[in-house]
Amino acid sequence: MSTENWIFYKQNEAKKYKATIPGTVHTDLFQNQLISDPFFGANEKQLRWIENENWEYETYFMISEVELKNQNIDLEFDGLDTYATVFLNGKVVLEANNMFRKWTISAKSHLKIGANHLKVVFQSAVQKGKDAAAKLSYTLPEKERVFVRKAQYQFGWDWGPRFVTAGIWKKVQLKFWNSAKIEHVKYQQKVLNESVANLDFIFTIYVEKSGKYQIKLGQKPFPFVLKKGQNVVKVPVMIQNPILWWCNGLGVPHQYLFQFTLEKNKKLIDQNDLKIGLRTIELIQEKDHIGKSFYFKLNGKSVFMKGANVVPPDSFLPRVSDSTYFSLVENAKKANMNMLRVWGGGVYFDDAFYEACDANGILVWQDFMFACSMYPGDEKFVQNVKQEVIDNVNRLQNHPSIAIWCGNNENDEGWHNWGWQKQFNYSKSDSSQIWNDYKKVFHEMIPQTLDSLLPKEKNIYWSSSPSIGWGRKESLLQGDSHYWGVWWRKEPFEIYEKKVGRFMSEYGFQGMPNLETLKKVMKNGDLNFTSDAFKNHQKHPTGYETINEYMARDYVIPKDFEDYLYVSQLLQARGMKMAIEAHRRAKPNCKGTLYWQLNDCWPVTSWSSVDYYGNWKAFHYQVKRSFENLILSVEKHNSDIYKFFVINDGMQNYAGELKAEVRNFQGQLLWEKKSYCASEANSNVTAVLLPFVPLKEIDTQNSYLKLAYISDDNHFESVFFFEKPKDLKLQKPNIKIKSIDELTIEISSDVLAKDVFLSSEINTFFEDNYFDLLPNEKRIIKLSKAVKEIKVKSLFDTL
């Protein structure tokens, strides 16, 4: 049905235009040249009118006599955004009100041989939300958006534009079936150990006519007598010596493929393929000497979670292809992540995202789609959300990547810490009603629905992230924590070393995208700090001011615009390196670090480490280094004592020599010390506590500390600077690049070259970038494609 000739138009207007299905009204208007590119310049401001209109989509499709003879014909919409009335040959067959649900209509009685007419009328989600809000005697935070079961970020966020879309945003199809159909399949691990896995595959089958049927796994038949209507049957499967599914960095994410067929009288009726991974996942919360633990065990092993929060990859979701999701997950894997959090203000992602996570060993923290507000709790709303939960949990629960289901993002924290009661002047009865509505959805309906859908081993539920707001000391002692003292309260980066919780599920700092990214969405004349276009591509009200304030603390602020973009990325990477390494040094008290945020929904200055076009910022290269299974980290203990850490999250034991040396920027050795160090698997070792007596005699502005750990053939290194970048006595480096082959270069410098940035005339991916090149070091770097010329910049060039 998506490939039929669709047209769309504004309600009550005669002129009609070609539409693309799946799609949105914004992209259809743009493709018909009725509006300018929504992402370009400050165009967003001129396009707000679209959200207040009603829009109609329609098509004609043919039905043959043979097709109409099928016993059942279902009209299926995988996604309607959002308030949609569906007419089939002039009759209303559906009233939809939830973007996140799948809608199925029994269509046979409404169809005829020949041409059939399908029309979908979309009412303005903004107007519907305002109408619902007006019926309450009090105001809920965020006004109309909370009444609408629609992607919340589309109403605007501090990293995203306001494009409140409408349209048939997912596939639409007619399904013909007879006798019976498999509605869905799930599985339960009854026994899982080294020698055997006993599974039950649980089929929900709808049958038109009762009788004898069989489910076949390969050639093995499982006969059943099924009654008319819905049936639930179990097929037992045993696997000898099962291979477990492991997350990235710990093992192979092995999957088994099962192919089932449903047959009657040896005739194929329906079939279902299912890929599964055998693993156990546990959330461990136990009282300890600090408070209460919060960490995950995978297959009985404690795992330090390293990853990021993900947002929808586009403001206009039908533009997101499977390859976009694959690339998103690939970028996470390349950066040594093992968990991604699907944030609650976006959407439940397409199957392709979860399939990519399954295949690459990336665990998923899955929020339900609620964020940063309070929501209604009337029966109609609650039942609508319940069906949304059923649809999405049934769709996603078989993925081995799903680790945890979370009710919402920051709703609980907002209620207890953001001052809404005072801001909206709630009476005691208003507050009681709002909080009871919250509990009805997040403490009752969602967990009860999960209990009805999930086997015990898959049912980990956390009602709200974070459990306690970052302004309270308890937030660092139990549960998960969102720490925003850096950025929101403008605390120094160094505070990250003190504010470490049990599981850091949000924290972050902004960095600007590269000049090439901004050039795609603004004119050359707008590439400056004062243009409306540039200001529009920063959604935090004091974002540029905050970046500038932090930059002045740590860097010499460049006068050149392109240099400023580059230094802003270095600033972001520097702050996040401090945070990530502090979290990892705090192991085992801290057992997870998920930064905000991996990606963008449009080209913008934001907290992302990968921009809208998939380009890695300096931060993402730093993440790759900071998330390695084994890292060396340095912590200043007091004015002249430093702690050296060997942090090992992997399954391998190491033993060898840890060497610390201080050199000046010309490469001259000033001090060194060696020590034997054993690093056991999944451990955190404070290897050496070194008094730096000679530091008083060393020019700390012209020297660095290098740590090296050598164990058999394994070599690990890290570099630590005693002073902030603005206080370093950098010299002009003579950087040489030698081509080894088309896709490999060797780079070296006579003196320290700080934060070397490589770029080229074409969109080439450099395997490493934004790195410190030590004096006379030869570094080998791979390229994704051959280039004619490589441009080099270092921090010295911005001074």
C-alpha cells in the first residue's frame, strides 16, 4: 500500500500534491517545494503554522476478485501520527490517537472488486493537546505535549527544533490470510546452564476454524487442536551445550535462528523466523557500606556499563533508514560501548536498531516514551498507554539486547525537585491528583502489564530515571543518577571527580559541530556568532554563553570562527574524559556511565558526540579511548601526590610492568619510575601512589606524564598534563605525514603537538583523531578512503 499513488492536501483546500508513504506533512511540503528546507538557516520559525492545520492523505488501490475471495483481509498501519480518522470507501473504519501503536482493521467487508478509496484525515496534534489541557482545572508542565501520545521531542527540546509532525509515518499494508495466522511469538528460558538450555516458545495464534494444526520447527512437527479465536500454545525446545550471548568487549553476541511454520493438512498457512540470544540479565540492588548498589550482571558476571543516551536520528522519522540505525550502533561499538539508553522523549526505535544491537552486543536500556513532565491519568489515557506498552513490549521483548524497561525520563525528579507545585500554584488536592495519576501509570499499570507479558528473566523494570534528583546527596548513594551540576550549575569539570553515583545514566557538555556540518544548513555569511541562522542551531537558551564561560576557564579563546568550533570540541572532550574516568576509577562503587548524548536529530550545537551527519566530534574519539576495556588513569591526590589506576573491565588477566615518566614538550626525559603490576579480569587496581618530589623542580607548563603498561604482547598508554591547556607553553610543531599506502599514513612531530585534528577535502573517516602527538612518536592511522591531501591542525594553531 505504501507504493500506491498517494496525494495530500491541507483540509478544505482544493489543490492536491503528491505524497510519499511512509512520510510526514513537513517532508511532503518540502518535496513539493511548498516550503523551504526546514533545517536550513532560521526557516524553522516560519514553519510553525503547519502544526496547527489538519491534513488529508488519500489514494486509490485495486482489489481483484481472487484477492477478495480470501477469508480475511486486514488493513494494517504500523504507525499513524497521531490523531487520524481512516475512511475506507467512504466509511470510517478507524479513529487512531497514538503514534506509538500499531492499528489493524478487519477490512474485507468494506472492500470491493476494482478501485477502492482510502483516506486518512489528520487533526492537529497541537490543537487536540490544547483541547485536552483545557478540560483540566490545573495546568500540567509542558502544556499540550503531555496529552498527546506522540514523540515528545517534536514539540522542541534544548537540542532539537519544534516540528510537530503529522502523517502515515510507518508502513501501511493489506494482509490476506485464511484459516489461521501467527499473531506473535515469544520465548521463555526455563533452564539455562553450561550443558543445556530448555526453552518454551509461546505462540499466540488466531484461528478462523477450529481443527487440527501443527507448528513445525524445521522438520519436527508439534501437533495442536486449536479452537476458533485466539489460542496460546507452547513449543518446547532443548539446546545441548548452549552458546551464550555476550555484550561488546566481553565475548561474542551469539544468536540462534529458529524457523517456524504453521500448517494444516500439510499446507503452509503462516511462518515466523525468530533470532534469539541466550543470556541472563540481572539488576543488582543490595545494601552496602555506602547505600545501595545498582549494577547489571550478564550471565552471572558483573559488568561495568559504558555507553550513551540515544535520541531519534531525525526530526522527520520516515527519513531514518535501517542503515542509519546500523550506523548509529556501529559508532557505539567502535567506541567500545556495551549499552545504549533509548531516551523517553523520543520514539521506540525501528526493529533495525534492536537487531543491530543484538548483532553487535550492545545492551539496551529502554525507556517508555515519557519525559520531563507530569502526565494525565484518566482512564482513556491510561488504557491508550497500556495498549502502547503491549504493542511495543510484544515487538521488542525477544531481543537479547533489551536489558531493562524504564517508565520515564526525569518525571519523578521533576515533581520532587523542579518547583512545579509553586510554579503552577497547585492546591493540595491538585498535587494529590497529579501524583496519584503518576503512580497509576508508572507504579501500577506499566509494571502490571509487564508482569502479564514478560517471563521473569526478562522483566526488569525501573519506574523513573533518575531515581533521585542530582541536587540531593542521596542521588549518589543509590539508584541511577543524572548529574547536571556541570553545565546547568556551571560547576567546574573537576567536580565530576567528587560527584560519582552508583550508576551515572546522564551527564554531559556541549560541543559544536565541524564547519562542514554548519555549511550544509546556513549560508557562508551566516557562519558567525551573531546570525539568526547560527543562533537557531543552538536550542539551549544560554548554550553559547555557557560554552564560552567554560572555554575561558581552560583554553585561550580563539578569535577565528573555525578555530572556535574546533576548541569547543576539545573542551567537550576534556570535560567528558574527566567524568568517564572518574566513574571508572570509582568501580566497584560505580558500575555504569551513560553520557548525554550519542547523536542528534538535526545539525546543531548540542551534547552529542556524533553529529547529525554521522561525523565524529573530538568527544567521540575520546570516548573510544576512555571506554577501552583496559585504561590507565591518573588522579591528583594532593599538591604533590598522584594515584595511578589500572582499570580492567575485560575478562583477561594481565601482569607486567607499569612505567611512569615525565618528559618535557621536546621529549627530554625528566623523571621515571617502574613498578610491577597485576591487573585481574574485571578489576580496578590503584597501582601506585607516587610522591612527586621532583615536581617542584619541573616546569609543569612544559611537561607531561606518560603512563605505559606492558603485559606480554599488550601495550597500553595514557598521557596526563599537569596544567590546563591555556597554561601550557606549546611550541609550533613540525608535523610530518608519510603515506604508507592509499589507506594508511604515518604521522610524527618534532615537539608535542596537542590535539591534532586531521581532515580532508572529502568525507574521510580517520581511525584516530584529535589526539596528542608526542615528540618523535610515530603514529600509524588508517583512513576509510584515499585522499589527495590531508589538512592538519593542532591547538598551537589557535593561539
